[in-house]
Amino acid sequence: MNLKYSALDWKLILAALVLSFIGIMLIMSAQHNADTEYQRDYYLRQSLWLAVAFIIFAVIVHIPPKLFDMMAYVMYGISILLLVLVLFVGSAKMGASRWFSFGSMNFAPSDFAKVAVLFALSRFLAYTKLPVASKRRMAITAIITIIPVALILKQPDLGTSLVFLVLLFILWFWAGLSPIYLLLIVSPIFSLIAASHWLAWSIYIVVLLIFLFISKPGIIFGIAAVVTNLVSGIMTPIMWSRLADYQKLRILTFLDPGRDPRGAGYQIIQSKIAIGSGGVFGKGFLNGSQTRLDFLPEPHTDFIFSVLGEEFGLIGALFVLLLFTFIFYRSIKIASHCRSRFASLVVMGAAGIIMFQFLVNIGMTLGFMPVTGLPLPFVSYGGTSLVLFWALIGLIVSAEARWQEY
């Protein structure tokens, strides 16, 4: 089937393009007073990466989803190989080996792995004959996901590894798994948190038992949920004692940034100050004092939303939020009416990756989530990241243009 350009979702493309241009503008502002010319030219490099990303987007749009379907497991294998290689021959920066360096350009294989895992999970879930709640079905998809997660944790990169786990849950849900099962699967995390105090944990276990009695997920699944929650709660003090001091401080600072205002809490405090000082209309382009005076850490990457809030205020922040909301809304509609089960899963997974990183980054800058280092899609500085998000938009737009295909 030949691609009809009139069938492309140009509104969705425009939304992503506007976000990308906003990102270039904010990167320029964030690095306007940087010490070196190399840093001041970040926005020019981001512009070049946008051109590359758009070319890749155009290529993906012209590739039928069936080809990605056929190549899903091959791409998954290549991604695993790259994740292994980067541990041995990757470029180490800030204690992490996450990139292949080619001169001034860096390639993060974890971004390619997000797409590869998306394809592999979508292909398996689209064609498997196993029942939706089958333990074998869930185990296979979990293994597909855990292998890259383990390799990425070795880099180490906790924030990126979480993207894969969220992707798995989104595809489980879209493939028909009941929210009750999903809630029980993640329940040990709640047990881990509640176990910080014996009374809170006791109440949580009682609530869990009541929930199991009402929902009736099955004897085996129910027993497994109780056992894993009990083990998780019992292991909490042991796991806490095994954490390094800086890891403990990061958790405690997330709960109370004022605990270490000049150290671990500095980033969150300065981010909140920058966003709050922007008011309704902001201080204006290039006029952000927190950014200009270098109080705001990593303003061109992790905390670029803080630059937006300071310079363009509530109005600018809401505009960006609306653009992301529109992308997510359109993606759900596209995923809902795709006749191809594979394409539907790919679209939903692609939208899930974008929205998860968006929510985590915004939550991080506002102090609602720990600092994880996940970039704001389309907006934060980073070539591989920008290419990834435009590739995801390409997959979504391609599925929309060919929604009638099986």
C-alpha cells in the first residue's frame, strides 16, 4: 500500500515539531551565558539533530508496519548486543558507561533498545495464543523486558530502566490484562514503602487481604501476592542497610529537600525557585535569573522545564502541557482503531514511553519525583533522545496512515 501524505496526522506532527523548536529555544537560553563557546552552541547541535531526527521520521513513515513486525526479534537481538558492548567499549561519563562516542557525537544504545523491546513485546503479544492472564505469557514478556533492564542497570542508569518496566505494564494492559492483576504485580513496591513503619505496613497488609478477598484473582495468584508482599516488607530494613550513604541521602532528600539544601536537595530547591519565580507570564526569553546566574543545575537537559517555567511562566508551561496532552490523546485514538494488533500495541507503547518520560521529568522539576535524569521528550538537549522520540512519532503516524491494514 502506497503512503498517502493526506492520510498523515499533520496535527500530531506539528505538535511534536513545535515542542522541538521550543526545546531549541530553551537550550539556547539555558546555555546563553555558558563559559565556553562549545556549550553556548548546544542549540545549534540540537538543530542539526532535529534535521537528522526528521529524516529518520520520514524514513519510518514510509516503512510499512509489517516490516517492523517481521524484523522485531532481529532488532531486539541487535539491541541486546549493543547494550552488552557499551559496557566494555562505551564512553564513560560521570561514572556511567552509557554511550558510544564518535568524535563529538554520542549514541545511547538504550534509546534504540526502547524501540526494539517495544517491537519484540508487541509482536509476541499480538500473535501468542496463550490466555491473557497466563503465567507463561507474563513470564515470557517479563524475560524479554528484564534482560535489557539488567544490562542498563549495569551502566548504571536506573531512570532509563524504569521506562522498560512501565512499557511492559502498558502493553500488558493494552493486550487485555486486568488492572487487578497489574495492581497486584506492583503491590510489593507499596509494601516496600509501607514497611518503613510497622503500623503502616500492618494496615497495608490488612487492606491487601481485603482487596484479594473482594477481587478474587485466583488462589495461586492470591497466595503469590501475599507472599511477595510479606517478603518485600520484611526485606525493607535489610535493603535499606545495604544502600550506600549517597543513595540513602537521595531518597531522604526527595522526601525532604530542605534536609540537605546545599547538597542533594540543591537541584530540587533551585528548580522550584526558578519555576515559582516565573509567575503567570514569566520573566521573558533570556531573562531567567536562576538560569542566567547559574543557580539552576543542568538547565539544558534534566531541568529544562524549569527554564520554561521561569522565562515563560504558567502560560508557557500550560502550552507545553497541552501539546503533550494532545499527542497522548491522538495516540490513544490511533491505537484504538488500528486493525493490526501489532500496530495498535506499538502505537500505545510508543505513546507510553513519551508520556512516562514527560511525567517523570515534570514531576522531577516540581519535586514530586526523585531526580532520575530522564529528559523531557523533544525539549531536552540530546541527539539520540530527540531521534528516539521522532522515531516514535513516525511509528504512530505510520500506523494512523495505514490503520486499515491487518
